[in-house]
Amino acid sequence: MQTSSQPGGGREQLPGIKHVVAVGSGKGGVGKSTVSVNLAYALLRSGARVGLVDADILGPSVPVMLGLPVGEPPTTTPDGKILPAERHGLKAISMGMLTGDDTPAILRGPMVSKYLRMFIDAVEWGTLDYLILDLAPGTGDTQLTLAQSFPLSGAIVVTTPQEVSLKIARRGLRMFETVHVPVLGIIENMGTFACPHCGRTTDVFGRDGGERMSRQLGVPFLGSIPLDAEIATGGDAGRPTVLERPNSLAAQAYFAIAAEIAERLEGRPAALGAFAWNWETGEGAPRWPQGAVPSAGSRTTAAGFRKRDPRTLSVLWEDGRSDDFDVRDLRLACRCALCVEEMSGRPLLDPKSVRQDVAPRTIRSVGNYAIAIDWNDGHNTGIYSFEHLQALAALGADAEVEDV
């Protein structure tokens, strides 16, 4: 296995944007959009440059919360880029800007994904420290499109203390882990309610559920936002709490959470980033940051790729290990529906049908969790997750031990 190489020249997926952070919830009704908006403004007030994408294409709510007019399409630059709306220094884009309050967006899954990608990489964001993505509830098309199309810096899971919310939030958290999006932490929304008249406190939806879940799942607890009627009133009127009442307990909680998120993101090693790599010419090759990889990094997250020789793909893992893969072995190990029967796992690919000189044409990243290979025999439907590559490496190591 190789231990050194010149770094590659991987292409930035979103030029000028330092961190892309997804805010998810697993279910609706937990105040995820309210958290996204106020968190964005809290980061903005810290001096950061921030953008906000309303990624709930079918149920947009960000324009109302920002006090933006609905149904007024954004303008474009001469080269066709969409100019985001701007409110109090925050740049934002939403489907609500294209449709009126009473006009539903009736779209099938592929169109939802198309609009989502357009709202991220077809917008003239300029230079941003953070692009916040306010996701739709659930673990469906929106979440998978983001995970596969963009190198997310991390995800935040929003829940309420209520048990039913916690159970569904777990699924959202596990979804992010499955596609190798780092979970920055859990935010508990609608926590303790303090009566504005008598000062007595009541735990309307329960107590400490988010913190308890964070301990159980081993992820950070970022903080609790109190249940406050003024938050909802301000959101409906386009006056986020962080701007209107910066000295309130809720606003102070948002400021503390924003500071924690910024610290966690700055302390993480830089993500591999998106790439589309021409195997023959080397154009678009990803980096190989051997000297910068911490030994305490993840065993199952790739930190770099390189072409060791025309027949060998090398993978550098976050924990500093590296593995080499014969490219024909990778072609034979494809697990797409054309090569493996989906229900039974029975191999459909005849090894004799794969020529000896088969090689990649291009290798491209798939989010933070996989690569896709376009082969010179015309095959291009396989996705090689990092877990799959780890399993292949382990099989190769076991075979070497048996030979010895």
C-alpha cells in the first residue's frame, strides 16, 4: 500500500461556499423551519456570511418567516444564474417565491429533485460561510438527492421532547449516518414553557427528551429552545425572534447553538468534496491528503483517492489507512440491479463476460458516502459505497492471510 502522493486537484461542487449544513426533523410540526431561519440569523449576527435554501419544495414556509413576497419569481444574472432574495443580510431561495400562497406545487419526485438541485447550484450565492438547507420532513427523495448530489458538511436534527417526535427523529438521524453525513447534533425545540404573566414553568411536551436521545445515540446535544408564543408570532409576521428579541431566552439559546455549530464545523477535517475524475487523463482527480489525515478519523469514510497505476485504485481512509483495489475486481464486485439480483443477492454477472482490460472511464463522488464508476465496457449503473469498499478490502486481506 502506498503512503505518499501529490495532492489531487478535486473540483469544488459549490464554489465560494465553505459549509453546507442540512437541518432535518424526520417528521413535520417540530418547528424545523423556525429553527433554520433563526439559526441562520444567529450565524449571520456572529459575522458569518449565510444563505438559506427552503428545501421543502412542496411545502415552503421560509418566505413567510422572512417577510418576503410570495409568487414573485427571482431575477437572473446575464449568464442565467438565479439571484437569491435578501432579507436583513440573509440570502434565501424558496419555491414559495415562484408560487402564490394558494398555488400548490404539484410535482413528482424527479421534478422535486430537479428544483432542489437548481436552488442550490444554479443560484448566485457569492461567497458564503454557511448555506443552511431547511429540509422537508421525512427520509425520502429530498434527503437522498442532497446526500447524493452535494458534499454536506453536516446535519442537524430537530425534535421536540415528545416521545413520538423523538422516535421519528431517530430515523432521520440514522438516515444521515447511513449516507455518511456527519451529525453535528440534536436541537430540542418547544422545550420548557415559562408563563409570561406569573413566571411559572410547564413542560408541555415533556422534558429533556432531546438530551436523553443524544446520550443514547452518542451524538452531541446542541441545546433546547424554550416554548415561546412570541417565536410563532414573530415567524408568522416575518420577524424572526433572533432579530426582534435578541435578548430573549430563545434568542440567547439560538446564539449559543450557532456558536457551538460553528466550533464543531471549524474543528472537523475538510471533507473530500465532490469530484468527477477522468481515469485516463487524471483531469479532476480528487485529493490525497496523506499528511493531513488524523489517525482518530472514521474507519469507513474516504479522505482521498488516487490512481496508483493503470490497474489500481487506491483509497485513503480518514483514520490514515489505505487500501488498493484492482479495477477489474471492482467491476466484478458491482452490486447494481444488472449485476446482482436485488431480492436474493444472486450474482447475475458472468465474470467471463468482463474483459481483462476493463477500466474506469470516469469516477465521480456520490455525496459523502460512495463513488460511481463509468466503465469502458459501457457499464455505468453501479454505486460503490464506502462500506462496500471496506468489505472488499477485508475480503482481500482475509484471502492474503489464507494464502500465507
